[in-house]
Amino acid sequence: MTLATATRDGKPSARIVLLKGVDKDGFVFFTNYESRKGRELVENARAALVFYWEPLGRQIRITGRVTKVTPKESDEYFASRPLGSRYSAAVSNQSRVIASHAVLERKLIQLKKKYLDVGPPRPIHWGGFRVRPDEIEFWQAGEFRLHTRIRYRRRGTRWIMDRLSP
């Protein structure tokens, strides 16, 4: 999915992230909390998600408030990741400038020696975020660009549905 964030002063940024879960509380993904997206979500806890399926002519747009998942949820997901992915999360200072790729390789060698084949524990700076939707829009391509757009807006515990003009 595409995740769009913004700094406190409104400078936008978007990137593709992996959706790892959907539950009654929202849409969950995991990252380094100190990455650009992590820092932006901490200072401006609102985000937009976009799912796009070009062959189907469909799109879903979601906006909402963002919170960190519980440490237990982050621990459980981290433990389920392939060993290499756990090592990578532990050695990378995501989005930060590094002198060379060799720096990462040296850190990886040191970490592997320390934790052998059991793998590293979840870094404190790594975990999940949950986007609790306030608005969800379903878009379907239509002939002559007369697309179908249905929007749901959260109002307390209810959802209000609107049909939008393309």
C-alpha cells in the first residue's frame, strides 16, 4: 500500500509499505520508529493509505489517526519475521545517512556473532503503527471517466455513506 505522511509543518512524503494486518481497530504496518515515516507519524499522527489495482480499475483511499501498536504485537510480529529480516531491522538506522554499505555489513557480522542463530531481540526503535480510519473511499473506474466513488466517514460509532461525483 502507499503510505502518505506529513511533517508537523505539512511537508508531505509517500512511500510503499507492506500491510501486515487489518482488524476492527485499523490497518497495521511495521517499521523503524526512527525512520523518516516513523518520525513524521510521531510528530503528526495522521496518515493516508492508498491501495490501487490497475488491472481491476479499483482503488481504496483511507485517512485516519495513527497510533503505535502494543509492544506485545510488535514483539510477536518481529519474532515471526525471517531471521535475515530481523538482523536487517536491528542493524539499519533506516533513512539515516551512512558512509558506505560496508558499515552495514560490519554491523551485521558483529550482530550475528553476538546472537548466533537465535537472532536478535526486537530493537526498541522498531515496531508497528495502526491507522484507525476516519474516512474510506472506494473508487471504481467507469466508462468515459464516469467513475463510481463511494465514501464512508466515521461519525462517533457510526459510518456515514456518500456517493461522490467523479
